[in-house]
Amino acid sequence: MQSIFLQAQGGAMSLLPFVLILLVMYLFFFRPQMKKQKEESRFREEVKKGARIVTTSGIHGKILEVADKHLIIESENSRLKIEKSAVSKELSAQYNQ
């Protein structure tokens, strides 16, 4: 009877390294990535008219209009209609200094 208990306990102990690896992967890879994605989507929803931005393709511009899913930006005296998901970062703070 005791040998069956020891075998079951040994099987559970052999799974412990795999469980620890999955836990570490979650804490160091998946959780920070999910947090970053939430922050980026919140940023894209909060962009305002007049802000200076850079798109994911590297286009710099100033927001003229904000709609539900797209923006109209001005870049070098031309107007572009882009998706909100194409906004990479805001540069307004750099221009105000």
C-alpha cells in the first residue's frame, strides 16, 4: 500500500517542473504583453483632436478629426484617413517643450 502512495507522489513531483515553467512563462511573458496591449488600446481610444502622432508606418501628423474607428490627420499639407489601430504613439509632449 505504501509503495502505491510513493509512486503517486513521485508522479506528481515529476510534473512540478513543468508547472513551474508555465507559471514563469505566464508571469514574465504573457501577463506583461496583455498589459501592454490594454494600455495601447486605451491610448488609441483616448486620442484627441490636435494631438501630434506617429502611425505604425512612420507617418507623422496632426489629428484633425476623430471618429469611432478612424482618424483624419494632416501631414505635410495633405489629409489622410487612417484607422485608429494604425496610431503608434503620441508626440504632442515633444512639440510642447
